Amino acid sequence: MIALAGTIPFQIGDLKSNIEIVRRIPGGSSSVDALAIQAEWNGKTIRVLDPIFLMACKLESVATVSKEQRRDVVHLKILLPCVRAFLNEFLQQVEHGEIPARHWLGAANQMQKLTTDHRARKIAGQHRINWPEILPLTAIAKSQDKQIRRFQEQQLEQGYKKSKGISI
């Protein structure tokens, strides 16, 4: 179960929400600090968990936590376009020479591993989730980086072909 430490209320226009501060997340490792991304928000520096880590945690929750009065599947589906946008922005940094391709490849391989195992295939079938949609396939196909192209040709296509019921 999630160990909630507190909340910070905020409002953007008419939308009111909360930022939840947690101590522990199902499926999360003990190295949460190492996985946090630093960002500026409202003139303050904040640290948030990267969407791939959140996806891993949500997959764990969907697979193991009682669904009664929970919205884990809805949250999992919300994370799909978030992770795709994150990977797309990350890939653009590779294309502009800001980071090495191996950093993006590590994230993409982690997503592929998360979404092609037996548990993820079962969740996809039960909740109509198309895992390959999580990857920025158009941007990957247009990449000028040979390591990224090799990832598409070898690992990506083979990884999803090996997973029954998943195609790209």
C-alpha cells in the first residue's frame, strides 16, 4: 500500500488538486530519490518521480492490490500518453546531441521489459491496453541515431513480436 506522508493543495485556474507526498509505493524500489526528476514549478524547485517509475508502480498495483474503491487501471491508462511524451522529449534530447543515446535506450528497454512480460500481457488483455502505443514510434522511426534505429529494427520489433497478442 502507498504510505502517504502529506499533501500540498494547489490550483491552476479553476482546477483544484493536490500533490501527494509519499514514503513508499508498491512496486517501487528503495532508491526513489535516484529516480526523481528535478523541475521548476511556480518559482520553486520540486522533485517528481519519472513516469516510467510510476508506470512500474501502477502495474504492480493493478496486478496485486484489491481493485475495490481504487482507480489504478484508470491511472495506468492515463500514464500511457505521459510516458510516450516523456520518451519522445527524451529522444529529442538525443537527436539534439544533449544526451547520449544509451540513456534513452535504457529507458526504452525498461519500458519494453515492463510491457512485454506475462503480467503486462494479462493486464493488457483484461483492460484493453495496447502497450506499443506507449512508445513514440514515429519519432523512433525518424531518428538519425544509429543506435536508436538498431533498437527499432532488432529489439523493439522482436520484443513485441515475441509477446503473444501484442503487435506494432
